[in-house]
Amino acid sequence: MSELTRCNYCHLQDYKREAKEKKMTVHLINSKDGGMDVYLVPKGEKLDTRQDSKTGNNLSKQWRSWFMALSDSCCC
């Protein structure tokens, strides 16, 4: 990892902070291609994991990121 690149753990902490401020929930879903998809779901809404059947791209406005791996602590 580059010295200028933040790790996935730190990005996840940012998503959790944003979710708390906006009263949202963070969902980590195992991706069918490996890794994890990150979704921020507004209070009162259901999790939307729609994907394009041809490209596999996420269609949901709730989707935020894909992590190849997620560590238990910061590794920046």
C-alpha cells in the first residue's frame, strides 16, 4: 500500500462516522466476486443491493465502496 493511501479500515471508520451523523446504518455484504461491498442505508429504508446483470456494477444509491480485504485495525 502506498504511504499516501488510506487503508480500508480507516475508510470504513469514515463511513461509520458519516452514518452516525446522518442516522444511517452501515452494511458490509460479501461480494459474489470476493471482497465486501459497503452500503449506507438511511433510517427507514431497506437495503438495496441491485446490480447490473451484464456488468455486475452496483445500481444502488446506497452503495459506497468495495473492499478487497478489511483488516481489524489501521494499517496505514
